[in-house]
Amino acid sequence: MAKPNYSFEKRQRELAKAKKKAEKEAEKAARKRAGQPADAQDDADADEGNETTPSAD
């Protein structure tokens, strides 16, 4: 049976992590260029489901 190559697996995990981080930073920079604060996207998503309806008080 072949011996597992742990260093290759670790390197692949590190590359995936670095790629994900770079994508997140690029997305954050794009939002900043568009004039939105960093958390505005999350707030906008949360507000879509919370439509205001008149309460019957």
C-alpha cells in the first residue's frame, strides 16, 4: 500500500484557504469601491426578510 503524502495534502489545504481569503478580500474591496460599508451587504440581506407590517395595537 502507498504511503500517504501528508505534505501535499497540507499544501492543498493551505492553497484553498489562501484562495478563499483572497476572494473575500476582493469582494470586500469591490463593495468598498461601490460605496457600501463592509457590513451593508449582510444588513441588506437581513432586512429583506423583515418587511414592516402595521401592528394591530
